Amino acid sequence: MTGIALNPPLRDPFDPAFLGLSQDFVCEAEVARKWEVIKVEKPSKERTFRVHPTMRLRCMLLVLKEDNETYLIQPHLHQALASNPLCGIYTVHCCVSKQGTPFVWPIRMAGSDGRWNVWHKSAWEIAQTAQTRWARMESNRDAGYYVPVYDLKPPERQQPPAWPDMPFRDWLELAFKGFTIDSLDHPVLKRLRLED
């Protein structure tokens, strides 16, 4: 038993710094969170978030605002659905909240004429800055665009985001599983055509 210290170093047995557990419970338990669903949503005004600097996708989505549903359109249907007013070109951003919850944020892009809706443009600009600093986003109805609130500490002094350990394709699968349109006979399209 030589070389093994059986007696711990002398410490105050009631010192909180000695007794306390790390707040990083995931690392302490050596268990990674497993996500079953990732929501597709715009960040609420209460949510502090970061945007991943590389995991994003320009794609076509069909958005049903009243039903709070967003559908990913498969590429072979883009041309057929291009004139549908509920479909549009979006950039889907992978995001994470300060609490470590992932979500996918779709931002509608400028139209084919290059003109932006000011709400979408302001969201896009906030998403760009949120790649390097924590942000919140509030709507300013009077001005007619989103207003950012940023963590003003230098990026290297901010809490690093806790990105889930999974590839981009898994984010997309968890976000759009059951919400992918791959046929013109999809039930959602039939319902919109009043064929159901």
C-alpha cells in the first residue's frame, strides 16, 4: 500500500467549497443529454440564446402560423410549391438557450426581388450577432422590427453555449420528423386544397 494516501488532506469538513457538488451535473454523472424532439420556433422575448456559427440550412418551408406548424419541403417539390403563399425560402439556424435547450429558428429570407420584410431582416441581423454573444430578441411594434438585447461582456468572458453532441442532420431529423412534405398528396397540402 505504499504510495497511496489513505488519509485525505486536512480540510474543514463543513467548508461549503469542500462539500459542494459541481453545478455541471451532466459532466459529474458522465451522462450526455439525449434529445428526442427539437422545437422549430422563433426565440421568445424571455429566452436568452446563441446561434450556431455553421449549422444552418437554406431551404423551403411551409408555415402554418395558426396551427403553429412548420413543414420542411423536399427539394423535388420546390418548383411545384414556389407559388404557394404559405411556402417560402428560409434559413434554418441551430440555436441553444442559456439553459442548454436546443431549438431550430427559421428566418424567412429576402424575396426573389431581393427585398426584405423588415421583421425578417432584423431577425437575420440578430441571428448573425448571436453567433458570438448571448442575445434576447424583443418585438418593437411601434418601430416595426425586432430589437436585440446582447450580453455586453467580451465574448471570451461569456458563458460558452452547451451545444448538444450531435451532427446537423440529427438536429434536422428531430426538428422535422413528422413535419416533412415529400409528395403533392401530403395530407397538409390536400387539406389546403380543400381535398380532404
